[in-house]
Amino acid sequence: MTALNRREFLNSATGLAAGTSAASLAARVFAGEEEKPKDRPPVKLAIMGVNSRGKQLLPGFVAIPEVEIAYICDPDSDTIPSAVKIVQDGNKPTPLIEKDFRVALDDPSVTALVCAAPDHWHALATILACQAGKDVYVEKPCCHNPIEGQRMVAAARRFGRVVQVGTQRRSGVDMQALVKEIQGDRIGKVNFVRCWITGNRPNIGREEPTSPPANLDFNLWCGPGPDKAYKKNLVHYHWHWRWDYGTGECGNNGIHALDIARWGLGIDFVDSVTCGGGKYFFDDDQETPDTQLATFDVPGACIQWEHRTWSPRGIDGEGFGVAFYGSQGTLVTNGRGWVIYEGSGKNEKVVAKHEGSELEKVHKANFLDCIASREKPNADIEIAHRSTLLCHLANIAWRTQSVVRFDKATETIVGNEPASRLMGREYRKGFTLPEIA
């Protein structure tokens, strides 16, 4: 495979945020020089949600010299000790502990919020942070529904905040090179893009409502979502498969593939979406489909998303992937590097390859660079909102068993009232999504 070397990276306009120099932290991370850039003030982070993804993000932020973990916030006290240990093991000051992240937003010394809470918290946490003058690193999918995404974009712009979303492939030089190949007509006109993930997720069983454990503030965990009842198979991970809190496998992993597809094709919005599939395999409390096939019509092409959460056999030998089918060749990526094929059958040959590149470190570094430069990050909230919209429209089409037609100018669903109602949600008192003037 042909690796993009250091010189090519440093000279790449897409590899660094606009307006930064080769001395940026992102460039230093790539070059293996991770010391604090000169004259860079410390960055104090509040980490929201440390059961799973937040705990995965912590070591990367702790390792950056200019970063201090000022707060760790989680409504489950049992998640705190192991998160604190990560900070202490990195020889950083012990953070303050708060159950409610909003306490950290009131601290003027906090620079930014890192939101790794469940999907239903992403929008409200981001908007409140923007209103409090904090920058935000929010995990994917950026929002629970389309209207939340629209308001997150509005809040970032209204309050002049940097909002980076955890679609880290946007910072990968391999994916940036992929887009260059696709848009440079390397494989000809692309009329079809296939995206997929397969796997073996567990049956979560059926549980009756019970009282939440003493270590969990379930009311705060629910936040903007409904507090219907605590179930043992809801917290911490299986909320992904409940519509009140998650976005299914399409929002959970589809966002990564669909983001690459939209980026490669260079489109902003889709025209229409249809979606089939169902919950065929699992007999449990999951509500989202275990098998889903969505088709997105865009000008001159279509994109397809497929997931099977019960069947590990993938496509092209990969459990996750995106394939761009062009008139002169096919480009396939498993999310780390890519291959271009020409011909077919016995005459098929590999004509180009690119190795996978560093994603997580460079993505975090790009966020910190943009905090300093005030430029938009690689996975700016508007980019992420438009990609996440594909996931939401697929789920809406599946839930309503209807064709969803989208008006790009107004960002609304047209001629389909049941689908339009799923563009947003109702919020509990005290957790209402703010209007952004």
C-alpha cells in the first residue's frame, strides 16, 4: 500500500484545519511530536458520560500535554472510579466529580465539554454548552432527531463555538485521499454507493420495570427523554435499541459509513428515502430493526445502507464497509484504508491501494487546534448533522413504512405528516430543547 508520507500530510490542505500551520497539534501528532504547541493556553475539559465511549476517549485527551480533565460527570456513581484512575495514571490532577454536567458549565475556567452520554442527551448538552460559552466535542450520532441537529448547528453559529463530532474518519488522511480519488473521477461516474455493517449482537432478553439501583440517578440519565421505567437491559448500552433514547444500528454505526458516502459523492442532502427490513431475529425488548435496508436517492446516484446485527458474514469479506461503484472502477473501504479495483471476474485487478491512517489522535488534535484558531473543525456540527440526517430519515421511513421525500431548502419532510412528526420529539419539563434565535 502507498502510505501518505509526512511531507504530503503537512502540505495537505485537507489534512489540517484552515488557517493552522505545520506547527499545529494535529500535524505534530501525525509526526510523532505530541508536545504542547508554544504559547498554547491550557484546555480544561468536562467529560460527560464515562461508562463506555467517554472512558475510551479519556486516555487520548489525558495524553495531550495542554489538556486538563477538570470535571468528570455521570449520573452513575459506579462509573466514576475507573475514569478517575485513567486521569491519575496519566499524571494529571484529579478532576472534580459532578453527577450533573451543568455544574461544570457554570465554571468559567472550563474550556469545553466532551459529551459521550447516550444519543438523547447530545443535542441538549451541546446547546447548553454553547450558550455557556464552551466549545464541544460530541459523540456520534450528533443528535437524536433532525430538529435537534438543526438547532445544534444554529447554536454553534449563534454563539461562535467550535463543535466537533466524533466521526473521526473526517480527520483520517486515508479518507481524505479517498474523497480526492472519487471526486477526481478516478473510478469514473459513481452511480451507486453501498454501505453496510454486520455482526453478532446479543439477545437482551425481556425485563420488567424495577427500581433503579442506588448508584444511578435515573431521572437525570433520562434527561430530555421520557422517564417511563428503569429496566436492567436499558442502562448502560442497550438503550441504543430503544427509540426513546437511541437511533438503532443505523445511527450507531451507519453514521460512519453514510458520512463517507455523502462526503465522497459531495452531496448535501438526499431527495427521498425508502427503507425495509424488520426485527426478524431477536425476540426481546429491542425496538429498532435487527435487519435494515435503506435506499437514499440523490442526484444522479443512490446510496444503500444495510445492517444485520445477527449475521456476521459481511460483503467483500468485510463486516463494515463502503463501496463506491463507478463507470471505470470500484473503490472499497473497510473504514481504514481503501482499494480500487478495475475489470471483473478473472480480469479484475487492484490498481491502487491506500493504507489506513491515524484517526482518534488526529481528530482530537484537530478539535484542540480549532479551539485555538476558531476555525471550523474537520467534523463540524453542520457536516455531521447532514450525514446524521440520513440515519434519521432511514429510521423515519422504516417506522412509518413510507417513502420519505425531503425538501432541501427548508430541511423538512414534505407530504407525509406521520413522518414529519418524527422530525422532533417531546421533552420533559426542565430538559426542554432551547429555541435558538
